[in-house]
Amino acid sequence: MQLDRILQSQGLGSRKEARKLVRDGLVKIKGIVATDPFAEYDENGFTFEVDDWEWEYSKLVYIALHKPLGYECSHKPKHNESVFHLLPEPLMVRGVQSVGRLDVETSGLLLFSDDGQFIHAIAHAKRQVTKHYRAQTAQDIQPAEIEALLAGVELHDEPEPVAALEVKQTGERQIELVIDHGKYHLVRRMIAAAGNHVESLHRFAVGGLSMEDGSLPELEPSDWCYLRPKHLALLGYQVEK
């Protein structure tokens, strides 16, 4: 594929703008400044630098972000900065979307992609991809609260009781829950229905993909990384070739 087409496909502007990047000496390949925007390259595994930012070619892109507190998962946030501002502009140009949402006061693992099939597969309730949360509560956790969360709690807008798949107490006021739903404020509402209140909430894993077991690179708040096929496999997803 021609270099200008590669750059265009990765969200780095129109073909005309991509050619200008090359002619302005802003594109490097293996550390060497590229000079010919029409040079042909095998795009598979192709890496390059634009203005000292390293990129790699991907037909479809999959991203993991450590979402910090205080960001909205919206392109048009109402009261806070958009979480999309934490990603480079070319990813926005190519249309990545978040896979589900985390509310402003929740931190942790958030996935992004421009693969609509992937987004649907991971976010859709019928697939039942698990989400793993750690909550700090306002009061000491009681055995009855854990029993209620496992048995199912009544939520006013749900037709049936909603239960956690797993619940583990990790401190007097700390609890870990595994759920297979992705509804708005669900963990907070479940804990409230069980008789407590969430002070802070962090999602540390989605499916088999965790921020804490080495399956992902170490990500500080606001850091992101590409997801490889081995990561997607932990989510039960395989990219079609």
C-alpha cells in the first residue's frame, strides 16, 4: 500500500494532508525520514513515526485505557472533560468508540475500538462478558449484604432481582463484585439496595482481561495501550481475517 494511503487509513488526514506530512519531513520509518509519499509498503506489521509519535498500521484498532476519575464517556460531555480527549487525535478521526461506559466517579479499565462488531459483542448483555469491580463502601460490610448481592437485589427499574456472579470481601469496607450486566450505575445501585453506599468504585477487569494480573501492560491513570489478538482472546473475541 502507498505510504499516503497508509497514513490516511490511520486517521492522519486526507491523502493530500498525508503527502504533506511526508514532504515536511514529519514521517519516519525505522528511524529514517521518509521522502516519498507514494512509496509502497507491506502494511501488515508496518510501524512508523509521525512527529515523534510512534504508530503501527491496523485495519481495525482495539484500545485499553485506564480511565481516571472526573471524565465523561461522551464526545459531548456536559460537566466534565471527555474521556476521548485522553486518546490521540488520529484515533478520534478514525472513529473509535468506547465499549460501554464508566461514570464520572468510576475509574478503571475502559475499552475502545472502531470495530462495530467487537463493540456489540463485548457490550451486549446477551454475550454476558463479565465486569469486575472493586468498591469502597461508606459502612462496614455485613454478611447479610454479601448474601443479598449474591441472591439478587430488587432495583426499582428492573423486572427481576439482579445478582452478582461473585462477591468477595477484601476489607472491612472493601468489596469486589463480578457482574455480567452493563447498566447505568448498576454496581452502585446494587450495593445501595443491599443496605450500604459506594464511596469509590474501580473496574479492574473485563472478561479475562485484567489490569492487575499481568494480562495487560501496567497502565497508570490516563495511559492507554493497543490490544493484541492475545488480549482479544481473553475477551472471547477473534478478529475475522
